[in-house]
Amino acid sequence: MEIKVEQKAKVTIITPIGEIDAQTVGEFTAILNQQLNAGQNQLIADLSRVNFMSSAGLRALLGTLKETRRSGGDFRLAAIQDNVRQVLDMTGFSGILKVFPTVDATVASFGD
């Protein structure tokens, strides 16, 4: 799995590429934790290039959401592919996490 990290204003965008499953979730979680430990608490997961997410990936999303909110920030999702959105919808995660159609819309949702 490849993971890109970029900064836009005060928001950190994490873009995983490929599948988030039991084999790759450790790397994904490590990057998320690295950002949290660096004091970044406004995080976006750009899921436009994720074609599969297992329950391990869902746990990573939920854990990150809890940590960002605990530190006064938030964790939001952007540009989710349809098959991943179905998983989020079926599990109720789309009602827990804020989801936006594009990265730019997600960045804008944080305000200034």
C-alpha cells in the first residue's frame, strides 16, 4: 500500500492507495498515529483510491475519529468509492463520520 500525506492550510490529508485490510491496516494506522502525535488533529482520509476496506480499516477510522475529537479536532472522509461507501453505509459508519464528495469540499468544511 502506498500512502500520501499532504498539508492544506491547517488540515492534513492522508491518501491511501489500494486496499485497507488486515495486511495493510498497520501501515495506515501508523501514518494516522504519526500525524496525531505530531499535533495534527484536523485530518482527512481521501479514500478516492481505496477500492476495498475490511473491518480492520473501519476500526482504524473509528479509532482516529475518537483521537482527533479527544484532542479538539475532527477526522473526515473524502471522495469515497461506491463499494467502500456501501460498507460504510451498511455498518452505520457513514452516520458517525462526516463524508464529503471531494477533498476540496472536505478541507473547506473545517473553515479557517
